[in-house]
Amino acid sequence: MSNADLQTRKNAATPRGVGVMTDFYAARAENSELWDVEGRRFIDFAGGIAVLNTGHRHPKQVAAITEQLNSFTHTAYQIVPYESYVSLAEKVNARTPGTHAKKTAFFTTGAEAVENAIKIARAATGRAGVIAFTGGFHGRTMMGMALTGKVAPYKIGFGPFPSEIYHVPFPVESHGVTENDSLKAIQNLFKADIEPTRVAAIILEPVQGEGGFYMASQSFMRALRALCDEHGILLIADEVQTGFGRTGKLFAMEHYDVQADLTTFAKSLAGGMPLSGVCGRTEIMDAPAPGGLGGTYAGNALALASAHAVLDIIDSENLLDRANVLGDKLKARLNDLRAQVPQISDVRGPGAMNAVEFVDAATGLPSPEFTQKVRVAALNKGLLLLSCGTYANVIRFLFPLTIQDSVFDEGMAILESVLIEAAKA
């Protein structure tokens, strides 16, 4: 079996709309490394798009899934429930920010969690409007696309989208948008498009993922919280990419001194198994009537078993501290390269949710060309990287927090070499 043969079969059997970044096929993986069907090794700095904070095939996850597999795989929680759903909800309720009473419901994908958060917010407030931000990514379902603040490639050809969704600029000062600009844009919405008494929720990623790893400031989050409190609007933190240790906290909202009303999460919650959830204030979560929430696979038993193991791994292996150590090391290395790589315009991100942004050295404008050159060169040397950003000029780093020091150093050495080579080209 060769990569070329599989590529031919893939192109014949699957639609082009399912975009695939690489042309090689995985055969096996372990922790922070994977091997293709031809035996080539790659260092994984992509982590399945932030799904593998605990690495590929962590022994505790494998053991937990195997044990559950020997009991049962599926009953549909809404038909015959099981203890693991209840106990994981208890753990999440205890560990999301805020001391208020909380409840949690589990789903399958991040987009599904976001959709249900909007349903819950609308049921709790009796309002329809939702405010989201440019650059935000909230999924590929119809509501997810409506909320997502990026047209290409997510929205092209798929409209019309659900109504009563409004976008305002996310504050990124390097792109000419201040916090005051964003807050003024919300006030302008209230004047021109929708009165605040019809807005159910404001949703944002504390650190934008696909948008480029821009983190909302403490002052901006406080201002949003105050705005929501003033008008009876719910604040939804989309922690699908930021959650479960990536930012050096279990949840990114722990970096702030205000709390969200609802929190969505997925990705690294179950370390590669499909599981997502919404956690929120008890009175808000109880707003939908029985049967209003759920799904055939929502809270699958195998995925729940994996999630219990993930939380144990994060605690027992001190992965929150590890995220900060790895992130600081990476950012220091990248900042040291600025003199040799003038295309580096910014190095940022909390914990191990880090990014490097590139511009044209002569014009200072975003350079997706340089970014693509770096990503491809790294891949050719065995380092898997992801790009992102509104201008496609950002490399984001999502390596497992369990990555071995030697493999991490090897990956950084490859990164340094391709950056220097690309800058000289």
C-alpha cells in the first residue's frame, strides 16, 4: 500500500469539499509522533487540530476505552443512562470557572456543542439574537457557519444562513481594530440592527483558534461581562479549542476575573474520541424542556471513559504546568529568531496555545506566501504544522502537552532551520 495509491482512491471515492492538507496516510501514532503507510516518521505539532493534548494513544486512555469496550459500547444515554456520564458531568461542573451551581450536557462534536449552547441561551432568555466576532470559528453546521466570522472556505456556496446572527470586529490592534472599536460596533448594532432586549447571547473564543490565536484581554472580557449584565444577555465562552490545558489553565476563562454563563468544549476533552459538551449555570441549563437536548451518540460511553482518563492524565502528569513550560520555551526560541527572520511580526499565546505571525519584510503586509513556504518546508523535513488566521499568515502550534523533551527539541530545531532558510530565499 502506497500513499500515491491511497490518494488516487481518495480522490475517486470522496468529495473535494472535505479538504485534506497532506498527501500521506497515517498508519500508526504514539504520543507526539506518527508514521505513514510507507514508514515515514513525522513529529506532530498539529495534534489533530487541538484534539491530542494528552498525545496519541496515551496508555491510560487506551486502558479506559478497552475496559469500557468489555462492558458495553452504546445504549443511547437518553434511553438507558450510565454512571460515567453523571460522574463526568460532576467533574466538569466542579472544574469550570465560577462557584455558582452548574449543570453539564454532553454531545458529540464542537459544532454540536455550540448549536446547543445557542438553543439553551434562546430558551433561557426568550430572545433570538446572537452576537459573534469576525475571525471566530464555531463550526461547519448551518448555525456554526452563521456564527463563524470567516467566509472562505467555510461559507462559500452554502447560504442562506440562520437569521438573527450579527458580527462585530474582534479586537486585534495589529490589524487596526481596538477594544473600543469592538465595543462601539456592538453599540452600533443596538442602534442600527437589533435592540439589546432581543439579544440572547454574545459568543466568543477567549483565544481565537482558526482566527489566528488572538487572545481577548482582561479589560475586553470585563467590558463584555458588564454589557451582558446590563442588558440581560448571556455570555458564551467557546472553549472547544482552548479547553483542557492548552492555555496553561484547564479552561481559558480561568485567565479572567469574570465568568461566562455558558461554556462549550470538545476536542481534547476525550483525547481523540468524539465528545463535546455545554456547561452552564443551573437555571440556564434547565431552561430547555425534556427532550430538547440530546442526540443518538451524545455522551457515548467509550468517549466518556476516555474523557475520565484525560482529566486524570492532566492532573497526574501536571500538564497545566507543562503547557506553560513548553509554550515559554517555544516563544523564546521564536523571539530569538526575529533578527534572522524579519518576516516574524508577532509571537504570542497563553500556555502552549502559541502562534507566530508573518508579514512581508518589505511592506509589512500579511504574508500567506511565506507562511505556506514555512509549513511545506517543515512538512518535507518531517514536522507537521498548521496555518490559520484571517489572512492565512499565522502558524499555530498544537503539539501534545505530553511530548517528550527530545522530540520537542527536534521539532523546534526543524522549525528554526526552515524559518532561516525561508527568510534567505
